[in-house]
Amino acid sequence: MPIGDVLPEISLTLGAVAIVLFASFVRQRQHHWAAVLALLAIGLGAGLTVAQWGGAPRLTFSGVWALDGVALASKLVVLVAGALVVAMSPEWMRTDRRHGEYYALVLFALLGVIMMASASDTMELVLGVLLSSVASYPLAAYHRGWAPALEAGMKYFLIGALTNTLLTIGVVVLFGLTGSTGYPDIAQTLATDSDRLALTIATACVVLGLTFKLAAFPAHAWMPDVAQGSPVPAAAFLTVIPKVGAAVALARFVSLLPPDVASRAIVALISVATMTLGNVAALRQTDVRRLLGWSSVSQSGYALMAIVVLGVSDQALPALVFFLASYATANLAAFAVVTHLRGRTALDDYRGLARHAPIAATILIVSLLSLVGIPPLVGFFGKLMLFRVTLDGGYAWLALVAAINTVVSLFYYLRIVAPMMFGNHRSAVHVLSGQWARATMAVAGVLLIVGGLGAEALSLFTESIRFAL
């Protein structure tokens, strides 16, 4: 059990502790330096993760921790996304008395998401979900004096309490069936003999539990409220990063199940309901942040397509990881623009933005087109891989539903783009934030374009990733 296997996670933990101590002993006007400490911890974690790349896929720490291509790739996505969230935060949080502690919560939440993606044991999975949830609840309601933030935080907490309970019930039932919490032992026992009714109940509970972190149906209702009411950097975090860990965790769990269990049917139905509900609800929104929240719900439905064909298509895992990375980049770029505009998100406030702030408008347009899947942006290649593996897996009907939903999504994204390009200028967008948010917006925009141009090389980089189990 070499300690080097979890050095990236140790760097995040030590970074969070250092930030808490730092924020306790310095004046509030110096709390922005906590963002630098957080970026250093994340950078160190990313470097240590890259150093682990290339080793043979394996399970470590008595089989509860996976060190394989999927875990490492998702860890890199989470860390890069976390760095972007931290970088867009200092100006937004400057006036908050708890500015410094915010970054410690972000690091702990990142750690929980990484634990979800790397867990090879059901108890480790529960621990990751709970750590991510406990650190995320205060992020959602960090502005305690604003009613929408409190409402968002309360809804997030209540739905999380219910779904985390269901997850734990599913894990307990699964332990009763197999006598083990380790994934290899569970897979071996389920392959020989088990009570199929009890296994179906356990599967449903675990899947429903993970839909909370995915913001997928039926545990999706918190997402639009959090996207609209939370601090914009926290909303960017919560709409993107937990989704990565939950999707990989769900993929690991589904891969354990025997073929005769209705897991594919369950996940396929959730996928259709999620993408359809998210897109239809987004059509009616007049607030950009709330629209992006419903968009995030729909994107979870697309991600579930890869999990449906897991084990049928050998490229399902690479497609899932690549799509998650492309979605994270596009959504964070959009929220970086919203942060840059100091949270102005009413559709009317975006009229004429292309003339007043052409760079911000361009990055927002590029991010929205990437979310739709327009070439040559990185989002196009992410969705292309999803559609390809879904068709290869024999789920043409699911690919057709996803294609229809993609066309529908184009309409509500254009509701943002058209006023920016052709509407009359509104003075509400005069107040722009400082250098941190501006730099984050630029970096995210560049990643969108570079990721699209280098999509073929990135797909080759991910096509060989596999589970250690």
C-alpha cells in the first residue's frame, strides 16, 4: 500500500488545511492569497497525477482504490476544472468575510469527487459522495444574506439527504447479497448466484443515489436553483465537477452487474428522461444562469448514453471521459463570462453585448455552440463519440432521441446568442470584474478552440483507458 498512490489526494488535503489556517490568521483583504494556495495545491495534484500515468491499471489500498486510466483521466479533468473555478472566484468573493475558507471547501469537494471516480469499494464510494456533498452544501448557500442562495442551498441539501440515504440502502442490500464491499468480490459473487429481485432493488437505489451528483432525473430539481442562486463560481463548480465523478462512479458500478439485470434499461430510461426534461425546461427560461442549469441537466442525459452501452462498445469509456471533459470546458467558459459580467444573467441584459464587450460575447457564443455540438469545437467531437458508441452498441433509438434533443437545444442557446449579436445595447453590462475572472474567461475560451482543433490527438490519448477491474 504505497503512500505514493494517493499523493495527489494528499496534496489537496494538505492544501485545504493550510488554507483554513491561513484564513484564520490574516486580514480579510489578504484572503485572495488563499486562491493562490489552492491553485498551487491543485497544480501539485495534477502534476502528481500525470506522473502516475502510464502504469499498469491496478487496485491499491487493499483493493478499495483504483489506479487506472479512467480514474487518472477523470482526476485530471476534475483538477483542471477546479483550477478554473478557483481562478474565477477572487473578485466575486472579495467582500465576503469567509473568502479564504471558500477555497478550502472547494478543495475538499474536489477530493470527494476524485474519491467517487477512483472508488473500487462501495463504502469508499459512499465516503466520496458524502465528502463531496458536505463540502458542496455550504458552497451552494455561501451568500447567506440572499434569499435565492438560501433556497438553493436548502433544496440541494434536502434532495441530497434523500438520495444519499437511497445510495446507502443500496450499498447495504448489496453487501447483504454478496458479503463484501469490494468491487472485484461483488462482481465475482453476482456472476455465480444472487437474488435477482434484491439485486434489482439495490441497483435502483445506487443508481438513484448517484443521479443526485449527476443532476439527472429524478434527482435533478436542485440544479437550476443552484445555478441561479449560488455564487457564480460555486454554481460553475456544482454544475460541472460532481457530474464527472458521479458518471465515472456509475460506470464502474454498472460494469459489475450481470447482463440479465435491467441496469441498461434503467440507465437508458433515465438518460431519455433527463435530456428531454432538461431541454424542454430550458426553452422557457429568461435567466441565463437558470438556463445553463437546465442545460446541465440535459448534458447529464447525454453522458448516460455511454454508460448504457458499457460492455457492449469497447470505446464507451473513452467516449464518456472525452465528453465530460468537453462539457466541463464549455460550461466553465460560459460561467466565466457570467462571472466577468458580475452575474448579470437576465436575457435582456445581454442585448448588444457583442458590440460593448466583443471578447466576452465571442467566448460565450463559442461555449454555447460547443454545448450544442457544432464543429470544429471540442463539444462536437465529444457528442460525436457518444453517438458513435451508442450506435455501435445497438441503441439506435437512443441516439435518435439524443439527436432530436440536440436540435431542440439549439433553439434556447440561440435565444442568448441572437440578442447579443443583434439587440440594442443595455447599460446593465457596464460593470465588469477584475483580472482573475477576465483571465479565466480567456483561458477557458482558448481551451474550447484548441481542444476542438486537437480533438483527434486527445481521442487517441483516451481511447485505451480501461477499468482496473
